[in-house]
Amino acid sequence: MNQLSEDFQQLTKLSTEITAWCHTFLQTLPQRSVAVLGDPKLAADPLPQASMGTLVAFEHFTRTIAPYLSASAGPRYLGFVTGGSTPAAMLADWLVAATDQNVSKPGDSISTAVELQVMQWLRSLFKLPDHFEGLLTTGATASNLLGILCGRQFAGLQQGIDIACQGLAQANIEVFAATAHASSFKALSLAGLGREQLTQINCLPGSEAMDVASLKMALAASSSPGKIVLASAGTVTGTDFDDLQAIATLCKQHNAWMHVDGAFGLFSRLLPEHQHLTDGIELADSITSDGHKWLNVPYDCGIFYTRHSHYLQQTCSVTAPYLATNVATQSLMDWSIENSRRFRALPVWMSLKAYGRQGYQTLVAENCRQAAALANWIATSPHFELLTPCKLNVVIFKPKVADSEVDQILKRINETGQVFMTPGVWLGQKGIRAAFSNWRTSQQDIDIIIAVLQQVMAQATYQTG
């Protein structure tokens, strides 16, 4: 019997041991160092020549890799809007690996139907019109790329050019944005439009939100027959929302494609008091969001919607004799960057089925409450200041020190191992950014975070005094 067969025979024992390790890891997340700072390296280790088996490999994992994993799934990891994984989503992800479905085309599995149902459920969760169709991606980068590719195809056809077939050579396309996400610049590069070819639109004073008057002037002055506007529903730092209703009106007047990045801001629609922030998003041509943020499903999971799926089909479709199918269900590889696609819809399906609209409304509301609690404390602290009011789930603040010392304070905060935050810049000022999006975060965690901030500033005051 070879090692593969032997491992398969021992699968119950192996899975029991690994499940026990996973359970211990999850239970001890609040006690683990939230981030492993620096740049941990693996010791030189040549590729094994002989088969050692899963048990030996797992032992190496627990000894050489596990100690250096961050507690990003835990309650005080406040960087990058990283959601934790709900119990249902985590267990579903194990099922994904076990069943190993390739959601490329329908006809041999129900997996495509599951993803299409998930997109219907998410559309309902976000209160989007029925004419939006879409699929799951690897994340906001891939979703923003799909939005820009659809916009590129639309803009080309306004000039009589099928860019998907004929290329960009004869096309003239101008892209407009105020506070575009970093992934949008990457997407512009990948789409062949150029990351430096963005027409910068002004922001409103004291905000990251787009100045609609500035956009109106730029669109009116543009001689390009093809136009794409990148709007924001929740900017990364200030959590500012563009006036989507007004932008949609301008896009219609100037025949421009309107793409909205709502990576985490789209979830504001779950709360009645915040739903107005995205008024007009139903008029967008395409929308990006992320499941591995506030939906709290495992990495990686992005969400993409468009109300013009034919442009998605024109851009991404692929044909080959071995891909032919006689079923009517949409082939998702014809809407996707990848042909081979992981069954990432199952964790979403399981989590939505397990917790429903009410469960996610509670999650989002609690995270917003926690962010507000931290912001309120900072606003009254003698050692910190808010750089902008907390509008949703992100707090941007700075210690009352010189800008040159902010990075050092952040380093000390993260070195405690009790919390992890990231740098932020607000209107040219260096700051610290804390983003709440994990179902496990509680008031006790807020108390710990506040205690860490007090401790670090007390030490800084003592050392400088």
C-alpha cells in the first residue's frame, strides 16, 4: 500500500486530530498574539524525496508554521476590514475541500445552481433590484477588474469597437474617480487602460467623497467617446459614501459606465439607519463587494453584480469542444476571470442559511456600535484625537504626538499582541486605522483595546518625560 492509500485508510484518525487542533486554535484566539510582526521565515528545508505521510507533515506544520500564524480570525484583529469566519462558513469550507467541486460549467454537479442561488440571496440581503446578476470572485480586486472590463466593453461598443474581440488599439476611453481603491488602479493596469490614465475628480472639503460638481465639469469637458466612472460606497479610510444618485444622473447624461466599489460599504444597507448612504446604487451598472469582509466567510470570496451581464459574457466567455454542455443553466466560467473555480459559494450558502438576514443585521450593528464606542472614548481622551467622525465601522485617529512619531506608537500598540491596527492617512495627516468586521468582537475586546491604548501612551509619556 502506498502512502496516499495509507493516509486515506487513516482519514478518520487524521481528521479527528486536525479537527481537535483547529478547535483549540479557535478557542484560544483571544489569548494568541493578534499579529506576528516582522517577516517570519521558514528554515531551509529541501523537498522530501520519500513519502512521509500526512501525520508527519502535520507535525511539521504545528512546529514550524502554526506558531507564526496571526490571529486574524479573532476579535481584535482590526486591520484591512478582515471578517472572521462564522462557524457555519468554516465547516462548509471543509466540505468544499472534501467535495472538491469545480464550478466552471453546469451539467455534472449542483454547485453552479448553489452559486446562482447565493447570488439571489445576497441580492435580497442587500436589497438590490432583480435585474442585477453576478457571481462570486476571489475578492474585490477581481470584482473591480470585472466591473472595469464590462465598462471597457461598453465604452468600446459606443465607438463601434468590440474590444473583447478586436482589442484596445483604436479605442478612446477615459476613467474618472475621486477616491478609488488601490485595487482599482491594479485593475486599470490589468485591463490595459493604464493606472496613470485616471482623471482625478476632486473630493468634497474634509471628505473622501466625490465632489459631484467636479465630476460634472470633467465629464462635460471630456472629448472621449468612452467613459467609465468609479464611485465609492464606503472609502477605505474615512468610510465616506459618494452621492450615487447624483453620479448616476450624470453618467446617464454622458453615457458613462458607473461602477461602484462597495467592498464593505454595501453592508450598510442591512441597517435601516444607514441605508440612505447607498441611495442610487440600484442605478449602477456594476457593483463590487466582499464576502470575506462583513459576510464573515473564509478567504477568498468577492462579490460582483452587473445589470448588463451580456457585457460580462462578451468579455469572459470561452469555448472549446470539451466545454460543451447541453443544459440551460448559466456557465459561470463565461462570466469569470478563471475557468477553474472553487466552490466558494458553499460557505456563503451555509452561513446565510444558518444565520439569515437577522443574524447579519445583528453582526453589522454590533460592529458599528463597537466602532462608535472606541471613537467616543478617543474623542474624550487627552492622549488621542479623532481625525474624522466614525460613520460606520472604521475609526481613524492619531496619538497627540508629532506625525513623525505616529508609526512608533502604532508599532508599540501592535507589539503588545493584544490588538492589531494599520496605518491610515487622513487629509495628509498620519493616523491609525481600526476596522471592525468580526462576529467574535465584544465589549470586552473594546475594553482591552482601550487599556492597550492607555498603557502605550502612558509608557510613551514616561519615556519622553
